[in-house]
Amino acid sequence: MSHKLWLYRDELAPQTTYALPAGQAVRLVYVVSGGLRIAGDTLQATLGANSAYTGNPELQLKSGHLATLVLRWELTAAAAVTAPANASGVSSRLLLEAAMTLDPARQYLLRGDRVDFPPGGEALTHTHQGGGIRCLLSGGIDIHTQGTTHHYAPLEPWFEAGPDPVYAAASKSEASAFARVMILPRELLGKSSITYVNAEDLDKPKSQKYQVFIDAPIALP
């Protein structure tokens, strides 16, 4: 274990401000609902629902006139400790932490994206070239891997290491979607990380659709 990936759920009341400290972390903020104004030393930005920002300087985040729900991923060295946001009007809690082994001699990128499925959609048995934490946004999904099946409901997270084959079956009655952050080899910049396990699946129609928010080279903390 050389690093950890953390996922926090931050809920902000309207017109609420909180700070994310500078430090040895690579951070991605994704707005599930509501909106955020982000301010740093050289940055002023506004994020609406279903948008994301990555960076590791000290930031001030402020919600607008609506309550805002944020998912926040942080990649740290294994020995580092992170904490929920602590501010008036903010409810923050850790959803998941996962150990990751990353080679300091290699170069990596951070990819933040969203995967959508129609009712009855599926992701055929596959692997990825890096690990990451997913969080369901809507619908439901069953993840089959290593001989087990886990069902996830909205705002429940899970970790996929990458090399373990996974089959995903979305809800049959409603559309489903999840957001995720993966740490991938930098040579995959702008390229898919997925490999299908069964040769007969390569040419089959795929029901999932992708929306990439962030695909950025990073320096490991």
C-alpha cells in the first residue's frame, strides 16, 4: 500500500462557505445537485450540477441559493490523514477509503467521469487499467466480481481495483448512473481504460454511455 483514495459526501445549506486546506492531496470535487462558487489564489469558477473541478490548492467553496450536494475524492499518501469538512451549515462524512499501490517511478492521471445506463443496461465482463471509487447517483446497480454480488443504491460507494473482472447489471425499471474517479497510467490520457474479458463481447452493442469531466496528469502526493 502506497496511497489511499478517499470519498467524502459534503452537504451544504444555501449560502454556506467552507474551506478545503492546501496539502499533499490530489482532489476532485463533483457537484451532484445545487451549485458551487470556487475561489482560490488564482481561481474563480462556478460549478453547476453534474460538473467537476480538480486541484490541490487551498480553496473556498460557497453554495448558492440552493442546498448543494458534493462528492469529494482525495488521493493521498498512505500515511496521510484526511477529515470531513468542518464548517457551520456543512454536513460532511467519509463514505469510503481504499488502499492503492501506485509506483512512484510511473506517471499517472486522474480521470473523473460519469457512466449512465438505460433501464436494463449492463457493462459486460471487463477490467480497467487502474483502480478507483465509484458512487451511484441514481437508479440501482448490481456489481458481480470475484464470485460475489453487491447491490448499490443512490449515494452508496464501492471500490474497483482494476484488474479484477467485473460485470455490472443496472436496474431493469429505471435509468441508472454513477460517478467515479480512477487513477490510471498517464499513457491512457484521452483513451479508454476498459478491456473486455470475453472476446465475443468486443463487438456486441454497449449500453453504457460515458461523460468525462476531468482527464488530467497528476503528480503523486
